[in-house]
Amino acid sequence: MPEAIDRRRLVRRHNPVLTSAHPADVLTIGNGDIALTVDISGLQTFPSFHELVPDPHRVVRDGLSGLPEQYPRVFDADDFQIPLRTQSTWGWYATRTDRELRLEDATTLYETSRGPVPYLDRMGLQRAGDPIADECVAGAWHHFNPRRAHLGRLALVRPDGTGLDDPAMLTDVRAELDLWTGSVQAEYVLDGERVRVTTVAGSRKHCFAVRVESGLLPRGWGVAWVFDEQPDDLAAFELPLAQETVWDRRTECHWNARRTVEALTYGVSVRTTGSLREEAESVVARTDATVLEVVVTLSPDHHRQRDDNGFSAVSRSAETWWAEHWSTGAAVSLAGSTDARASELERRIVLSQYLMTVNSAGVTPPAESGLTYNTWSGKFHLEMHWWHAAHFPMWGRGQLLERSMGWYHGALAAAKATARRQGYRGARWPKQTDPSARESPSNIGVFLLWQQPHVIYLLELLRGEGRDESFLRGHYPLVEATADFMADFAEERDGSFGLPPPLIPAQESYLADRATTADPTFELAYWSWALGVANEWRTRLGLEPSEEWDRVARNMRRPASLPDGTYAAIATPPLLIRKDHPSMLMALGWLPDTGLVDPATMSATLDSVWEHWDLQSSWGWDYPVMAMTAARLGDVGRAIDALLLPSPKNVFLPNGHNPQMPGFLTIYLPANGGLLAAMAHIATAVDQGAELPDGWLITSEGLSALPRPSAMSTPE
């Protein structure tokens, strides 16, 4: 029997430590529903130093930064910044406009075999800074609204209340994120005095607690809660934001605020061991002692604010929660490996677990940059929910995924309305959305299909953890509505079922061909497997299998191949573009065996991707895709190599973040979640007898990977 992993030692040997300021060197604390990102001061003292600097070369497409062909092949680390934000799952606002903008004005009718079908695709293509065409204004506004709000900022301030603007003011700096306790501990010299700061987030309550020790405090320095302006730029047709703060002074050391940003109203409670004073758009805590504690609690309902615990109680609660988190569930140690890359891979694994718990374990599906800062206005992308959260049950922490599954029940009516509007049965899940579940107009997102089966996949992972019949009954309405749409969307021709246009596969390179694209390789296999699993849920609940679901699942069209014996991405011209996501690999590896995919052909496809793919155009989760496919094919060495493949899109910063694009997507959490899912595949393959390459030793506890293949989706 292998020796048990010393989890505390495993986790803490990868604590991020910052000793100098860099625009991307930040540390985030939180609990999945709220998060606060700090700089080397242990607070959010230098916001302008970390603010995103838009890249003048980037092209705005569908709200996404794309890279022109001539863009440099390697990014300079100084091109990346991560801003200092405080964000939550509940804090959203929408701008007002100078005209009425109707969602239906973003609609285009596409001809299909079942007649005209409406899609909300009128977003427009534009270069950064150019005005939006009038006919696309409605789509643009509904695409970017509502927006996730920046709720405020904790900062060190001078005796006159002014902020600090240059991190070079701090010397002898050491800021460390203690992963085991979920706290940031910073120490430095400022204005001739030693400063020690500890910052921690509540494990369940939406609060942040700070303890500052310094001789600066009796000299009048303090800690401020600052209400910054919302960071999103406004378009010409958007009116200035209406913002207001009203303070209620309970005692000298406890104030409440009602903060309003457009229609968003939320509460803020500030409690301190010192005294509080209002200064401009902030409240400042000061003391004559050398120790100052501040607790800030935020609430979506300003009428129901309760007294807060002090710093010690918040800190103890967080330490208890995080210690239990790391002590339960799965763990992977690469100790004993002699390959020089092992320590780096282990670092990425540990930091990714932390980042995903802080950013992606809330009551709604997460944004691609989580709660750290906004990309795509902070909206969440349902095709990415798998990447953010499927690893939780694989690592024995399915309860963190289960938090967000309730959102789908609340969104079910909207998803059914979308399907009904387009003439389909069941529920069509949006690609980009927000707590309202309204689909965002997009010239790409509305044509994606691969988010549709995710609900079934995620629920099946949770079921595999040992959920009881009440779990199945409670979530079956989601499975049924999802499968009904999938079966109805599939189109029968010559006795087999395919996926007809208009569509864009997971590899989004086929935007220009969306009106003719059909039968993407990955989605064909996904449709077959998910419909088979949906029928298995029926039999588990004592229901008769759906004949329609069964017929579609067993008769999905086989994926198209290229003349070189590899899989195409789609079955229609141009068949394959070697850019963006190599999504055809996901048909074996990301998915269990469906009987539709030939392992030898997939092995040749992986070889072709490895040798010929344009990795500059790839994304951070493409490397886990390659790793999962390699692991399923029994090549663990290549799977490990894929996770560590040298590429500008496969870099992990000291804080564990995976940057993608300067000036926009400077962190990318799907890469972190994908890494964890891939490691579950690799460890499972090793447990099942796959041979590890020389120099590697993997010790794992409690991991599982794929749900089992569905007997009800095997082709006849």
C-alpha cells in the first residue's frame, strides 16, 4: 500500500509568494460566491498599477479579443495585468440607453429543413474603438448587459485619506497566500515603518476580514472601503451610470451603507476595532493603537444586514473550512518524480484546485475569469461550465458543483422558451447568459451546440458519486427537457441522424460557414452518449425508456474522416481548419466510449494535431483535451507532455493563473479546470495499468474520471 499523502505539506509547498510588484501578480481570496483580489500590500491599494491596458492590436469579435495573424508568436509577461476587483455571484447591473433597444431586433431568420428558424445573431463585427452599426446596437447592448458589478475595494490610505499610487513605496516585501487557511499574509516597510497585513474571506458569509499591525496606525494611516466607479467602458448609446451611497452610522465602529448602481442595490457593513469616518466615496477605519481590524460584509439585501463576526471569528472559520476542504476529496502528489517538470505540474495542480474553488464553486455557473474580474461583462458561458466544474466530482468534491445546478432549474423556463421560439421541443440552453438565463445575442454563441448535453454529463458525474433516488427525481426534469431538445434537433437522413445547420462546433473556426456546417465529430458522439444516459436515468427511476431518444442515440451518424486517415472536425467543407480548438479529439477521452469513434483513427488524429496544429491560436483547455485523449489511448507519457507543452497559451503564472490574451483575457479558468480533469484521467489510467514514463511517480487518492459508457447509446 502506498503511504498516505501528507496533504498539508503537499498544499503548502506551493503557496504563492510575491516579493515584488508586477501587474499580474495578485492573490484572490473568496468562497465561490464572492471574491476579493489583492496586491502586494495584502489589500487593494494600487488599482491603477494593475488595471487592464487594452491592446490596440486586438480585434473585437463577438465581444471576444481575437489575435491578428501578424501578432507576435510569444507574449511578454509584462503584457498581462490582472485588476483588483471585489465581485459576487449576485451583484449585477445594467446600463440605461438613449433609446429603446428591443431584443427581437437582434434576430435573423435562417432557412433550415424544418423552415425558417430565428437566431439572435446580430452583434456586428467591429474593430476596437469603432462605432457599432445602428442595426447591431440592440444586439450589442443585450450582449453586454447586464454586467457583473465591482462592489468596492479595501485599501491602505494616508492620514489625509488619499490613496497610494506606486507599489515601489513598499520595500522588503513578502506577500504569501496560505492555501491551507485561505488567507493572505503580507509584510513590508512603508514610510519607515514595518507593516503586517492578514486578509481572509469568510467561508460562508460574504465578508472579508483584515488585520493590520504597524506603527503607521497611530500616525493616522488607515484602511478604507472605497466605492470605485464601475470599470466597464460605456458605448455612445449608453447613459452615464446612476450611483449613490447612503451611510447609516450605527456606532463609532460600525457603519452600514446602502449602495446603488443603476437598478442594483446592495448592503455593506463595515465594523472595526478602531473608529470610522466617511471621506468622499469611502469610509476609513483608523486607530491610535498599533493593531487595527476591519470586517466588511456585503449583502444583496441591504434591509437584512446582521451584526458581523470579528476578524478572529472570520479567520478561524476560513481556516477550518479550508483545512477540511484539502483534507477531504482527492489529492495527487508527484513527490519522488525525477523528471524536472514534475514540481511545476504539481504546482499547477494544487493552485488550480484553489483557484477553481474560489472562483467557480458558487450558486451560478461561473464566468471564464470567475469572480476575479470581468470578461464578456462577467457573464457565464454554459459551454464552459464543464471545464469549470466537472473536476469537482472527479476529485471527490461534487458538492461544489452541485451548488450551481439549482440555477438550471430556475433557467429551465427560459431555455424551453428559446426552444419553443425556434420550433423545437424541450429546452435549448444558452451559450452566454447571466442569472436571468436570457440568451445573449452573438454571431457565434447562439449557434453552438456542445453546451446542450452538459447538464446530463454533470448530473451523471454527481450521480456517480453515490447520490440517491431523491437526487435523480429532483434533477430528472433537467435531463428530460435537455434530451427532448437534443432528439428533436437531430435530423434523420437515410436511416441515420445528424446535426444540421446552422451550427458552429466547439471549434469556433467555422463562423463563416455556420449556415452550411453539419455533423461535427465531437458533437455527434456527445449527442449519442448523452441521449443514452438520459434513457438510463429513466430506467433507474422505473420509467420506460424513450423510444425516440433510443433511436437517435443508436443511429447517430459516424464522424467524417479525411483522406489521411484522421478525423475531420465537421462533415461539410472545409472539413478541418487547423486552428482554435482541436475539438474532434474530445470524441474519445473527454467522452467515454460511444462506439462511434475508432481508437486507431483517433490516435492518428492526435498525432496530426501534435505535429501540425497552430498552437498560437489554441486555448488553455486544448492541452487538457490532448492529454485526456492520450490517456484514454493508453499513452500516459504523451498525456503528461500535453499538459506541459511549451506554448504561449499554456503558461501558468506564479499565482496559478493561465493568461491568454494581453489587454483582455489575462486569466482563463477553464484551463485550470481542464488541467484537473486531465489529471483525473491520467491517474485513473495509471491505476488501470497504463505505464508511467521514466522519471514520473504519481500518487493519488480518491480520484475518478469519466462516467461509464452508456449501454443505451451503442450504435446498432
